[in-house]
Amino acid sequence: MSKREISLRISVLARNVRNYFDRRVAALGVTRSQWAMIAVVATNPGATQRMIADALEMSEASAGRLVDRLCNEGLLTRRPREDDRRAKAIYLSDAAEPLLEKLTVVARDSEDRMFKGFNDEELDTLQALLDRVYLNVSAG
């Protein structure tokens, strides 16, 4: 397989993975950007808007609009940070917990389907190879 075929396969695979997951979570009434934000906040409780934006590789303004929307929907809360009163810490609300549990099940099922038949060594190798590709394209 040529580099071009591999590049195309990665692009198509990424789109297919996103579309499959999006279809699964659509029934929960959640968009891709919303579930991504919820997942980041769940794994980084108390993160600032800037930290969340960095984790999602989006602008701080875009992250702020999404945080605003999810706060208005009652899924996230903003609280003052102890170390910097100007910055706000972002947390999941109690109302987000049932949604997070459902998203976790969908993610686990999707991952099981995607990596069916892979053993741990193969997954480690795949991770290492993808890390190298990521570093190459992230280096600018």
C-alpha cells in the first residue's frame, strides 16, 4: 500500500469513526462537540476554559461558547478557582452524570467494535505508530 493510499485510508477511517459514534449518540440528543467537551471535563474536573480548549484543539472563544451552552443546559457548572479568582473552573453538573454514563457505554461499545480481534501487543504497536504520525503532522 502506498503512502497516499494510507493517508486516504486514515482520512476515511476518521470520518467513519466520527459518523458511527455521532449516529449512536444522536439518540441521546448530544452533538459531537458537546460529548467531546463533556468527556474532557469529566476526565479533567476543575479545568479552565483554556485547558479545555487546548485538550480539544479548538480556540478558547469556541470552547467558551460551548461551555456557555452546556452551562445553560445544566450539564456543566463554572466555579471560581482557588488559585486565580479571575479564572473559572469547569465541572460536570449532577445532571450530566446519567448522560456521561450513557456516553461511556456508547464509547466502550464503539471501541470494542473498532478494535475487535486486536490483542494488547497489536494495540500498543498501533498506538506507537499513530503517535509518530501525529507528531509528524503536529510539528508544523
